[in-house]
Amino acid sequence: MARSLHNRSVQTRLRSLQRRVRVAGKPAGEELRALISAIDKAAKRGIIHRNAANRRKARLQKMAAALAAQK
């Protein structure tokens, strides 16, 4: 029971970090690094699947590259 509550809180934190990065017009490097680190930690602990973590990070980096190219 306690483990599932902890996993749920980690997933909620990931979603809110992703939302914060997505809503920001140009996400700061610090926010992006914090999100990628949180995704890696969740994958390492088995909260999200390793491939899902890699997919999320790839999409984030693609979004950041597209925003940088617009500049």
C-alpha cells in the first residue's frame, strides 16, 4: 500500500514537471535537466518502464530542439 502511494506521487510529480516544461514557451535548461533526471530516476526504480522513459526524453529533446530552431 505504501509503495503504491509513493509510486503514485512520483508519477504525479513527473506529470507536473512535464506540464511546467511544456507550458513554458522556451523551457529553461535547468527545468529540462530536472525533468530528465526525474524521468531517469523513476525508470531506475521501476516506476515507469525503461522504454517509456527513453521515449519521453526523446520527445522532450525533440521539442526543445524545435523551439531552439525557431529562434
